[in-house]
Amino acid sequence: MKILLDTSFILPTLGIDTGKNVIKTLEKIDNINAEIYFSMFSVLEGIWIAIRFIKKSIFNEQSFRNGLKAIMRYGRYIKILENEDIVYGALDLYRMKHKDIIDNILYMDSVYFDLRLLTLDNELRNFIRSNKLKDTLIFPDEL
């Protein structure tokens, strides 16, 4: 199985807690020998979250740095190389009233590269289904 991680599943590697369910899911995908993909747009979203933590003085910089190195250098995750078609598609989704551009990009990545997008986002799934788009999403309980 080829799985693209939504940002919620990248954040723990960056030292940002997203709950036990996410950790259990990451352990589960380790056990099914999946190819795991990530997008630099998820890393960007993780940086935005880190900035919020910096402002609140609750940022663990060393954990973030170690996690970023693990994601970028050590090959556990495969980096997606977005192209203009993915961006155009994400903008089309935005015009269709789905306003989370990062989710739009990740969804288009999953369609373009034939990946399952591992997410917790029910709103995105409802949007995809209500617009009769290809459902590439997979939720933790579906693994």
C-alpha cells in the first residue's frame, strides 16, 4: 500500500503532539510495510504550527530539528514532487469552496500519484463525496 501522510501524521515526528490515535496509527502503518510519502507542504504547515508554539514559548526546538532531519534525510518517508497540475487542481478545489489549500494540495497529490491519503479530516471526505470526486482518503480505522 502507498500512503501519503496528512500533516497530522507528520507532526509527531517534528515533536508536536497530535494524540495517541495518531501514534498508534503510525505504529500500525509501520507493521503493514507500506510505502510512506510526505509533501513539503505538510512540512510547511508543521512550520506554521511550530511558529504558534514559539509565540507561546512552548516550542521544543531540538525535537523539531531532529524530526525534520528524520523526515528530510533518512529515507523513511518518500518526498512527493508536486507539479503545476497538482497546484492547478488544488486551486480548482478552492474555487469549489474547499478553503484548506494544504488539504487540497495533499488530496491532489494522492489523486495524481495514486496514493491513499491518510487523514483524520471528515470535512475533506464529506467535500470529496458531496462533489463526487475520487475518494483516495483512508482513515486510521480503515487500515
